[in-house]
Amino acid sequence: MNNFRSICGYVGIIILLFSLGSCDSKEEKAAAPKVLTKISLDIQRLDRSIADCRNEKQIDSILQKYPEVMEAYFGASVKRSPELAKNLYILFQNPALRKFYEQSQQETFFGSQVLEKELQAAFQEVKNEFPQAKIPKVRTVFTGFGAIGKFKSQHVIVSDSLIVIGLDYFMGKKGMYLPQDAYDYQLRRLEPRALIGQVLLLYSNFFNRHVAQNATMLSDMIWYGKSYAFAKKMAPALADTLLFGYTNKELTESEMFQQEIWEHFIDQSLLYKQDEFTKAKYLGERPKTIEIGPACPGSIGRWLGWKIIEAYQTNHPNESLAEVMAKPDANQLFQASGYRGKAKE
């Protein structure tokens, strides 16, 4: 009997030690940092490559190498690359355009590696937050706002596999030339350091679940709010003035009079309006939202949508951005946010 007790006691100690070891192992696993997939962003500065070319043939060779840029950005098949190459070569022989391009290569614009580092950091964060995300290739071009004959030219195009950026459109107020029809209030979002925010806002569409059919004002506000939340998460150092396109004074006053702005939306029964004309007054591109007041900045509904999402995230700290972006029910998000026009204390 004593031997039996001794054996049982011995086995009990072994089991206890094994259990303790097992607990330690589980704790170690739980405490182990999450292994993140490191990315190496594929970014090609075609603006530099093309500017350095000595003849049309060299430019054509570059365009042939990147047919996706021909199609997505310039809106043409690769068969037209000789024609575009000729136009680009002539363009870069123009002294005024060449000076404009050389200005873009200064450190305060796009001459350093700041853009590359910003994009790399932002898309690394995308991969961390959305492990299944397909990271797009990035290409940059410079066309003097489309002075290249019968070819398309635009600020930026974004798909889940390719981003093409027209750097000339993001030179801001200090650029030698300004994009046609770009107003002063829009130029804040066309500053060199604002570029990352505009790319992210567009790229957020691939994660932002939204019921677009018969969308209400609130639904569109929430959609914009989630887009801003995405951009701020991926580029936390980006200034709000560059992301929203508001001056510091406009941001300060919007915060200060947030309750009054909200009450206007409630008093005018705007949240569930569906007609595009009314929605455009509060969500569209305008210098001011005069319906609220002469100093109220334009697109105030977008900013208000961000405040609702900010409140939602504050009240649901354990919910990931990916989970928030995947929620299509705007009204559900609004109700759960607890937002009623009060600034976060």
C-alpha cells in the first residue's frame, strides 16, 4: 500500500510538472508576437526613366515594358506606344516643362525617397491589417497635366493591382504650374505630402463595404468616414489638413461647433435623404457648406461621417479596422457609435 501511495504521489508530481510546463508553453505562445508578412513594394519611378531618355525609341521601350500603364493611365493600347513616346519626347524638350519636372525632383517635392518610404510604410500597414490583401504595383509618371496629344492624363488611378500617379498634379501651391480648374480649397489635397492620403482614400474602396443602391445621406457619410479611418490608420503621420483639405482654422472651428453642425443635420432631417442634389450640398466638392454657415467648410458631411466612425471605434476598442470596414449597415454603425454631435472628451 505504501509503495502504491508512493507511485501515485510520484505520478501526481509528474502530471503537475507536465501541466505547469504545458501552461507555461501556452502562455509563451499567447505572449509571442504576431509574425507579420513583410512586403517589398514594387514601385517604379517612370517619370525619372522617361525624363532621362535621349530619344523617342528609348521612351517607347519603357512604354512597351509597362503596357499596364499605357492601358490604365493613358487609356491606350501598347500599339500606340510609338505615338505617345514621340509626344513625351517632344514634351520633355520644352524648356518650361523641363523646369517644372526638375522642380518635382527637388527634395521638398518628389526628389528624395520620402514618397517611396511613405507608400512602403502605408502598404505594410495594409498587409498587417488585411493579411489577404493584394498589394498593388506603383508607377509614377509626369505629363505636364496631359500635354501629350490625344492621350488621357489624370491625378491618380487606383486598382487592387496597380496604382499610377501623375506627380505633376501633386505639386501643390508651390508648384511652378497648377492643374487646370483646381481651386484653392482643392490644392491642399494636392500637396506633395497629401498624395499618400489621396491614394489610400481610393484604395480603401476595396475593403469598404457599402450598400450603394438607394443610399441615404447617412450611408454615404459613414462610407466616407470609414475611408478616412482607413487612411488615418495606414498613414498616422498624415496631417488632417492634408487628408480632409481643411485649414487648421476650419478644423478647429468644425470641432468647436460640432454640436451646431449636427443639429443642422437633425433639424433639416438630412440623415435619411436620398436625392443626389441634397446630398451633393453636404458631401460634394465645394469651398463652403453655406447652408450651415459662411465659414463652414465644404464636404462637411464627409468630416461628420468620420466623427461618427471615430466615436464607434472609441466605443468598440476591441474591434479591428478590418471588422469595421466590413460592416455595410450604416445605420447599425451609427446607432452603435452613440454619436449625437458631441465631441470626444
